[in-house]
Amino acid sequence: MTDPDYERQIREAYPELEHIEDDDLREKVVEAWRLGLERGGWKHVEDIPYAWNIHEVTNVEHVRGVTKIALESAEIQREFHGADPDVDVIVAACLLHDVGKCYEYVDFVDAETLVDPDRETYATEGIPHSISGYALAHEVGCPLEVQRAIPHFIGEVPTRTLEAELVKSANSASSNAITQSAMGITLKEWVEKYSQTQE
């Protein structure tokens, strides 16, 4: 098999990249995803499931949903409340908030969706995806504001920003919709029953 064209896959999967005005930041988001996919050994970005036990929804679908919800919320914050959220930070953080699943979920998919995961260094469920996603954003040089908005579990970041709260609430909204439609339970119920970290 030839090497997957990760950059093309990422750009096609996430048209929301075009909402990031800063060209350098946009390329850093693509690079973080490329590294995650390569090290996780994925054949295609669409192969990553939303959750280790929910495979009928892809991570791409969830990440796009989170981004769309956050963008709508940011617009309401701006027009209705007079706030000034940073759209580049919001979109970059939304697109990267679950990039760590490239590492965490390799043990929960069929082997044919994988090429060659780097299990000795990266591909493991031992580190929650919000933390490994933060590490990827840090590694490629995303601004601190983006990095701080990626960890989305309580206690992972001591001081939350407006953008970080938007990412977190959009993630919860998307996740609630997915767990309800896929399993008939709320996100809170899913976390209590299945998660290795607490929301």
C-alpha cells in the first residue's frame, strides 16, 4: 500500500479550516492532524470513531459538529452580548480538540483501518485524547490560546478563557446529541459508565 495522503484527507474532511484567517495557524492545525494520523497508523482520517465504543459516528463528524456549534455560539456572543471571541482560536481548538484520538483509539478498531501504529511511543489508550491533543498542538507551535482550549475535562486547565469555554460547551452539545442518538443515553451517563476521565 502507498502512504496515505494525509494532508489531502485532512483538508477534504475539514472544510472548516477555511474559517481560520491566519494561514500559519491553519497549516499548524493540518500538521497536528498529519502527525497524529501518521503516528497512530491510520489509513484514513474518516476511520477514527467518535468514541471507542461508538463506531457508527466518525470523529470527523463530531469534530465538524463541534466547530459548527462553536462558530454559531461565537456569533451569538458577538451580536447579542457584545463579546469579542477570537474565531481563529475557536476554530483551531475545535478542530484539534479530539486529534488525540489518533493515538488513543488504535486498540478499538479493526486492524484493516490501520497501517502501522507507533505503539511504543504514541499509540496508546494510556493518555487521554484531550491531553495528547494538547501535546500535538504544542509540538506544532499552536498559540497558547489554542493549546489552552483543547483539554476539555474539568481540572485539566486551571484558568478557562472565553474561547476554551465555547469549545467545551460545543463539545458537550455535540457529544450529547451523538450519545443520545447512538446509545439512547446522555453524555453524562456515557462518561459515568465508560470514560477513563471525568467530564
